[in-house]
Amino acid sequence: MRMKWLCMALAAAVCLNLAGCAPGQKKAVKQVTLTIKTPPIGFGTVPGLGEKESYDLFVAAAEKFSAQYDTYEVSFEISKYDYLDEKEQLADKQGTDEAADIYYSGSWNTPSYVARGWLVPLDDIVDDELRKDIDETIWEQNTIGGKVYIMPFQQLQNTLIVNRTMMKEAGLEEYIPEGDEIAHWSTEEFDTILHALGDSLTEDNQFAFMMYAANNQGDSHIMTLLRAFGGTLYDENGNFHVNTPEGIAALEWIQELNTQGITPKGSENLELLDCVNLFYNGQLAICLGNLTNLWDAWNKGLDVFAANFPSMDGEGYCTSSTNGFCVFDNGDADRIQAAKDFIRFIYTDDELMNYALGTLPVNQSVIREHKGEIRMLQEYGGNMANSVDNIRNSLGWQGVRDVFYKNIQNLLRGNRTPEETAADIDDSCNAALKQGREEAKT
């Protein structure tokens, strides 16, 4: 369902005699209409505001911006589209009167928009103060070809979440972190934990660790497990490189966890939400999670903590991506300037920046200000040093998602060996990347 909201700017400022205008004459201000489009990206429960999403932020920001902006007389047309309608609402409208000037990026397609020359870089609205307030890892995720094309607003950081009660019952107290610290385990330690949990869980419907491969949700998180034995996932040219001793070892490990019953039965037919529900029901000891999942688990009465994905060095990995603001180049310098001014304004308003508190802000200043009010906010905010970026602004990522999980399905079903699966992942995912690169040229 398409929703629109229209607000008009206040009247232009009155020219003063000292500026050379006649008494009572108004300075001419150009009228600009900014079209903003966004998918329904949720911000969770924002303190003091309730459940909010990106559309709500734009509505509030437009009203505040209009009340103080006098460079142009700005009208806003703000609409929300379904995720499946992105091509129709963004790509197909490019170059028409219905083209977006601004959109909120929760899209795998943003790198292809950059490659096609559809977006404008935003480096000129990133001053030194803002640059220092956001972790350099986050800037790298939003930089393509050396230029910032996405102004990051909220982090999407995923870790593992762990049932503390099950850990204690398995005699694993030594691996439980103090307080709200995020646990860091080596691959060897993690394997020990999983098998101890597996031995302690006596119910047929209880399992130690998540696994899912029913659809393309099983992409970046399962890829992070492929790094557990020292693999890098990619080669120096940005192509998938899982067919290595390290990658094959990780696939052998996943296969063993499956055959030994450490992961749920029939996990090749499960999706992420199935595993999350198993975790909430006390049937799964370790699952993928984030701040929102932690809060939900606590609200359900579960005693849980966060842990990074395992790594050989014991520091562990989290997966991280961001959502933020992008500006289309529609050939109108005034619209582009007004769009940039609008986005930069959001970062100067504390109330608007607080919309990110329902998830995880990118700005360290926001995290510092609210760390005492929101549990685990500081811990997740300080975990970016352990993040891995499996997406890497790759062209054709949707194509990668559509083929990667099928290879994991075949592994879990026993249709392919770990060696064959490693080769299949490289072949199918690199073919998707190649197609994405070629399509971006057209």
C-alpha cells in the first residue's frame, strides 16, 4: 500500500533594506519538491516514541527541516514501498517524473545504482566531526570507489545469543562472560561448547546450535561460519574462494554438527525464524541474534548473553551492515543540494538521531549519551572491531543469496561432499557476481 505525506516549507524570509530590497519586498526563493521513498525498515521500539520505522523518521524530519530551512521552499512527497517493489519504485522510475530524490538504503542493489551513475556521492556533507563520530569500518561499508554513497544511520550487527541456563547445566560456566560482556571463543572452544551442550540436552526436540538453509536468509551468517577455520571467504580480486583447505574444513565441521545432531533435525528445511522460535522456546541453546533479539529474550524471561561467531584466534566475528540515506542524481542541482541539506540536517537534531536507538546507532556520541539507559548498547557499539563484511558492496548480491543456500542444502542433505560443496559455492556465487557486474554496465 502506497502512502504519501506532503508538507510545505514556511514562507521565504523577508529581504532587508540593507540587502538592497525595497521595503516589504520578499526575496525570491526557488520551489523544490523532494521525492523520498523507503521500504518498511523497522527501527524497533524507540525510547519515548514506541514502534517506529524509516517512514516515520522521514515524516518527522521533513516537518522539522521545513520549519528552519530557507535556501529553497521545499515540498516533500514521502512514500513507502514493499521490498519486492524496489525495482518498480526505484530503478524503473529513474529518469521519470516519479523518480526518487532520496531513498533509505536497505538494498543489496545500491552498488549497482552507483555503477550505473544514478547516485551522487555525499562526501561533501561529511565533516571531520561526523567522520570521527562513526567507526571507520562503517564508513568503509558505505564507500564505493573511494566515495561515500550511503550516509549510515543505523547498524545491523548480528552476533550469537546463548542460553545461559543451558550453558550452566552443561557445566560450561568457565565460558560464560561476566555481566553483559560479549563472549569471544576460539573455534576449538566453540566446538567443545557445542558438544558439551549436545551431550547435556536429553530431550529429542532440543539442540545445541542453529542451522538453516530453506531459503536465501541463510547467506551472510552461514558464510561467517565458513571463516571459522581461518578462511577469508574471498580472494584478493573480490571473488568467492571457499575451495581452500580452510573452507573445506569449515564445511566438514558443519556437516559433522548436522550428522551428530548438534543442529536441528532437517535443518536444510528450516529458515532463520524457525531457529529463533526454537531458541525462544528453550529448544535451542545458541542462535543468531542481535540487540532486538536479546531484549525480546529477556522480556520472555530467558537468561541469555551474546557471543561472537568463532574464530581461530578467539577474538570472534560479528556480522555487520548498515542502513542509511542515498541521493539519486536526477539532473537537477537544486534538488540535489536540497536533498543533501535535508540529510545533513538529520544528523544535527538529537530527537531525530534517537530514532536509531530502537536498533543500534552508528554514531558513538548517541551510544555514549544513552548507554546507561539501554542495556547492551555500549557493548554492541564497541564490538565493531570484530565485524566482518561478507557483502562487500558486491554487484549482484541478490544473485549470490539466491544460489548460496542451495549449496548448503545439498551439504546438509548429504547430496554433496564438503569438497564438492566448496567448489559449487565458488562456481555458483562467482557466476552470480559476474552477472551482476555485467548487468551494472548496461
